[in-house]
Amino acid sequence: MEWHGTMGGVQNEIEMTAAGATNRANESSPTNPLPPTHFLYIKANVPAASSVIKIEKLKLTSFFRGSHGKVTDVLISVYGLQRDRQSRSSGSRPVRHRGDSDPFHHRATSEMLIKVGYNDGVPITHEFGMTHMAGRSNKQIGQFLFPDWDQGRLDAFFAEEALFARYAVEGLKEIAGLTTLCRWAGERGLKRAAVTNAPRANAELMISTLGLSDFFQLIVTGEECERSKPFHDPYLRALDLLGASPDHTLVFEDSTTGVQAGVAARMPVIAIADESREGKLLTVGASLVIRDYKDPKLWAELGKLDTTRPQAAEADVVLHSNS
């Protein structure tokens, strides 16, 4: 899930450092058009090997200094909000799909794939899901799994998959420290948006289950944009709807495609992942990788930026914890 942040027009913002976002894209490449106005585009997930460029990570303490000034907004990936209570409590390795912490969709999709005879009825693995489905939209997943299916058949498949997923929603539990982070953003009046490749109904269900419906000011889904993640379109749309600037915005993500999208929109991205995926997310441009929202590394960085005493935001923020 993605999270955008400045809230209620409150001017009580956090001092942060902003110097030099030096990321640039190859402006002449037809596959890498620059977005309008003041946004810079960093090429991400372009298949042609010749179009690969070096990505310079945005460092939090340098990005929010100088001309960029203060942080006023925060964008969070929907799937970066929750983990599967059932898999954690049993001690087994969580099986995840789409966004890194969307295990119930993995289970639902796996069951549906078995039902239609995909892979001769052999269940898909965690690695398969992370490689081919994590962070991707239904359209992208459908094109990969069933390139010969027509749109009507794909729509029916994902409609039934969504019903399966709803039965598993009771297994959701927020990632450790999420309530604290939400309070941190709310106290500083940050605008907030959830940005996701999930269908809107799924995103709203997850947000509601976690008690965050009143926290997010808006939800932006990839299917409602011209292009979904890894392209930067969903993030640019969130910025536009919030009236926010990438120069003053933090992104929280949990998938490779999500990190690529945030970096492409020229914003620093904090990624939530385990050790096995940390290197990959840093490679595609994450500014910082944390285990959860209680991670000391996160609060050490936010502490460097948080130089003013927070005050209550002039808006209604309702936070609930399912933990």
C-alpha cells in the first residue's frame, strides 16, 4: 500500500533536508517520456537492456534539506500495511503475493489456478508469486498467466479470486509499529494517500479491516491510471489529487515494482522487506530498507528530520489497531 502525506492544510510541517535530486532519465528515449511540469522521471523496469541506466538513491537527510524544505506528504502502499496473522502465528514462512504482505491473495489465486488447471494443477510457489505477481495489477498478472484468454474470461477469473480473498481477510494484522507511524504522520498534519495496484474494492477492504479508513484522505489504484506500477503514474496522480509536490513527500513501499514507481516519480522510498529482498530493493533505488515500522533505522532517520515539536493536526484522524 502506498501512503501520501500532508493533512488538512496544516502548516505545522517537519523540517527535513533537501539537496540535490540528481536522478535523471534519458530524455531522448521514446520509452521514457518525461512527465509534465516539475516532475523528473527515473527510468524503471524498462525491458530493453540498452535502456538500463544508473539510479542514484535519494538520501533522506540530504533530499529534504535546502530548497526542498519540509516534508508535508506521505504515500503508503496498501500491501505495506499488513501481514498475515495466521502464517506468523504458526511460525511458517509467510506466502505473499502482489504486494509483499498480501498473502491472502496468494492463497486465493493459488486455489483459483488449481481450479482452472494451471501448471497441471500443481500449486504455485512463494518464489513464483514474488517473481511474477508481487506488486503487479490484475491486468499484468492475467497477461502473464493466460496470454490467450479473452478479457471476459480474465474478468471472471479475477472476480472469483476476489471472493476467495475476502474469506481470508480475517487473517490480516498490521505490520508492527504501523499505529505509531500513523500517529507520527497525523500529529504533523501530513497529507496521506494509499497508492496501490490492487483493485479498489480489495484496497478498501484491507484498509477498513485495519481500521484506517479515516486515516487515508484518498486511495489511488493503478487500474484507474493510464499505467500502473512500476510506472510512476499512480504516484503522480496521488500527488496531483493531494496538491502535493514530490519535493516534500515520503513513500513507503513493500514491492520491487512499487519501489521502482516511487523512485521514478523522484521521491525517496522507504521499503519494508526481510533480509532476502533487501539487496534487490536497494538496487532498484530504495533509500532505506526496514523490517517493520518499529525498526530503529526508520526512527533514527525520521529523528534527524523531525527537528520541530509536533502539534495536533487540525483534522479528524481516527487510528485503530488490530494488534
